[in-house]
Amino acid sequence: QVQLVESGGGSVQAGGSLRLSCAASGIVFSICDMGWYRQAPGKQRELVALITSEGLRNYGDFVKGRFTISRDNGKKTVDLQMNSLEPEDTAVYYCNSRFRASESWGKGTLVTVSS
């Protein structure tokens, strides 16, 4: 059974930083592409950052160099370091794993950024 468990969300003031972490189990982590997505109230879920099984990274346009995604295949974790947070970054952040047609989601962690 695949489990993705997010942690590290919380409340922070604008300009602050948070580090999200996702712990995976039930998958062959090293062959999966791992991503972070977010969904703000009334908006569609959108890609924040993706790191492929080969370590290639892709970010949403809004990131603008503020976030960094990383993975540790030995620990089966994927982290998202978020700096210079803005109120517009307020959302539930979800961890995602993908291998070919198989995809799994975590339950999400809430990030709230106040001005």
C-alpha cells in the first residue's frame, strides 16, 4: 500500500521560510518521479516542483527561484525548501509520486503565509 505523508506545514509571515518533507512507503522510491503540488481555496491544483527519478528538476513559473526540491532515495523522502514566502503561497501542499501510469497523493499539509 502506497503512503505519502507530508509534514512541515504551518503559519509563517511574508518573507519567511518553511521546509516541507514527504515520507514515502510502499513504492520503489528511486524509480518514481516525485512532486509537490498545491491547491489554494477556489483554485485548481497546480505544480509547485517536480524532481524526476534521474534528478531533473522542474518548477512552476510562480516559484521564481524561491523554492528548491530535493530527494533522498535512501530515506525515501522528498523535501521542498520554500524561501521568501508570499501570502499568495497560502495553500494546501500535496506530495505526489508517479511511475508510468501509476500515481499516488498524500493528504496534504497546510501552509499559511500572513502579510
